[in-house]
Amino acid sequence: MPQIEIFIGGRTFEVACQEGEEHFLHSAAAMLDAEAATLAEQIGRLPESRMLLMAGLLLADKTVGLDEKYSKAEAELAELRAELDKLRSRPIPEPQRVEVPVVPSDVIDTLAEIAARAEALADQVDADVA
């Protein structure tokens, strides 16, 4: 079982851990050290046991908050999965026929002819007036 040194609140501690767990222990110690540093800035120097207790309580408080967020996220995820399953289990809707009105080409031709006649009459009126 490896013995490693960790630094918390400006103090050195030698602790044992399982083989391969050193990285996790260093990460946990860094979190505890950050809380201890915050305490030292706010309160000043504390006895070792009090500093570790307070830092641990601060981390526990953060953990409780994260647990609550995690529980809410899990509940929301379960709801969304249930809704998704419900949507997936619905039968595929029948395709709907959509008819788009189309103007027949002979009507278009007739309107174009009327427009041409109207323009010719307008030109003739302009010529007679001038």
C-alpha cells in the first residue's frame, strides 16, 4: 500500500492509499486544500483539526447541493425518456394529401392576351391625346 504526501492548508500529511488510487487521493486533497485556503483567508490560522473539519464541512455542503442537482436532473431525464418512448410508440401518422391550387394554362394565356389588348388600347389613347 503506497504512502503519499498530501498538502492541505499549508500542512503536510502522509497517508496510505490503494495501489493505483494515488491520482484520486491527490485530486481529493487538492479540493480539501482549496477549501482550507479559503478558510485561512477568511478566518486566519486555525488548529489543524478545526481547519480539516471546516474544510470537510464546506465540501460536504457542496456535495449535498450537487446531489440535489443530480437528483433533479435524473428525474427530468426519466420524464424526457418516458415522453420520448411515448412518442416513439405512437403509430406513424397516415400521410395527408395536400392539394395545391394550380391556375390552368388556358386561363393564364387568356389573361396575358387581355393584358396585351389593354396595353395596346392605352398606347392608342396616348397617341390620340398627343
